[in-house]
Amino acid sequence: MVAREKGHTTPIATPSEGRLGRVRPGTAARSRKWHPDTRPARLTKRANTRINTGDFSLLVFGIFCEQARVTSCNVALNRCKSLQALLRPLLLPAEIEEILILARKTSARDWAVLCLAFNHGCRVSELAGGSGDGEVKFPPLRLTDIDIKNRQITIRRLKGSLTTVQAFVDLRGKPHLSDSAALQAYLKIRIDDGSGLLFTGQKGPLTRFTLNKMFRGYCEQVSAARVARGLAPIPPTAFKFHSIKHSTAKTMIDNGADVYQVKAHLGHAAISSTERYLVPNQRVAHQYVQRAFGQAFSGF
């Protein structure tokens, strides 16, 4: 019961009822502190409801975060693919053809240089070893390295690679990709300066700087033409002459050549030098699976 003291109009709690001190009118019944073992069932049910609601909120928040993470990962993956396309250090087959077609129309010497470089994976120093002072510091291709009768070319590789003798690469219906057509056109206008080098110029041996500048110019022209036609441009990272060697290896691997064939063609002394070009290609893998399963279940 609530007792009243003299001089007070506000009810106060008596110690026997377990209330704490003076309370406001109408709130005495709500101020009771229940022991956890004796609190009413409705309070317990309400507390459990609050806990379950909290768990559900955490679950929804976790799902939202997971969706956001997946979305951000997909966006990041697409950005990485776009960045990878912009940073690829090689040329695609269509880009190679356009560069060779343009070189064929522009200069017979440029056409022969690029055709041999693409078909045989040559470095710039293996084609033109001249330096800025007119000296030849590397053994580039010489006129005697070309065997027109037997349709062969001898390439002395650098950086510890092997010297190889390779057959001409001639593609029927594609003269811009054929060694024979390019060399025959160039030898008609070649300047004989007495050096014995295959590629000569009006001012002495060709320099690596000259070939790098020439190749970059063709890449820029072809890239601008592709953009004008609504196609993807050639990435600036592929404007280097050494990207030709990467393009040769990648084209061979993407079209069924194994790593040992690529190693022999590029003149690598160690297989580890060739393994850098091994990039997974699902289209090639699917072709090998089709071929293997076809032979396995054909009954022969």
C-alpha cells in the first residue's frame, strides 16, 4: 500500500513493497524491479522479440554487405579487364595485319623488316644493330643470311638465345604476311653500301632508334584508323618494337602450338623463357577437349 506522511501529498514507497524512494504520481506500479526468475511472461516474450528482431537486422545487413561486396568485386574485375586491355604489351592478329598492309603501301623496307619480325619473332637488335655513331655493336641480319633458293633465313639471337635456321613463312592469299613477297620487293630497292647488312639506309646502317620510331609511327596510324571505324585502339604499351616478339609467341600458342614448338621458333635456350607467354585461353582449351574426347569415344 501507498502511505502518506504529514506535509506530503506525493505518495512514497514503503520498504515492504520493495520500491525505491520517492516516485511521481501514477508511476509507482511501473517502477517495480522484477527478478529475472520472477518477471512476467509478457516481458520475457517482448525481450525475446527484440533479440530476434536484432538478429534479423544483422542478417539483412550482412546480406546487403555481401551483395555490395560482390557488386564491388564485379566492378573492380571489369575495371581490371579494361585496364589489362589498355596495358597489354602485344598486338592482336587483326592489328598485325593492318600494320603490315600499311607498311606494304608505304615502304618496301619497312614492310620487309616488320614481316620478318612478326613471322620469326625477332628483336630490334637482331634486325638492325647500328648505333647512333654509325658502328654496328650487334650482329644483325646480313645479306648472306637470306637463302632465296632454299627459302630459308638464318637468325642469330641475342641474350643467350640460340641461332636458328628457319623456313620462310608464306601464306597463300596474304602476301603482306609472306616473307618471300616482302623480301623480293625490298631487294629490288635495297641500297648496297658495302656493309653486307640486309637492311641498309642512305646514311649508313639502320639503328635501333630508327626502327623503334618507324614501328611506333605505324602503330599510331593504325590505332587512329581503328578508332575512326569504331574499333578499339592499339594500347600505347604495344607501341614498342619488342611487342612484336610477344605477339608472335601469343599468336602461336593461341592457335595450337605447344610450348616446345614456340621455344624452337623463338630460339630460346631455356623453356622458362617461353613459359612467360603461356596465358590460359579457354577457346584453345575447348578445342583440345573436343579433339581429345572425340578420339577417346570414337571407337577407333
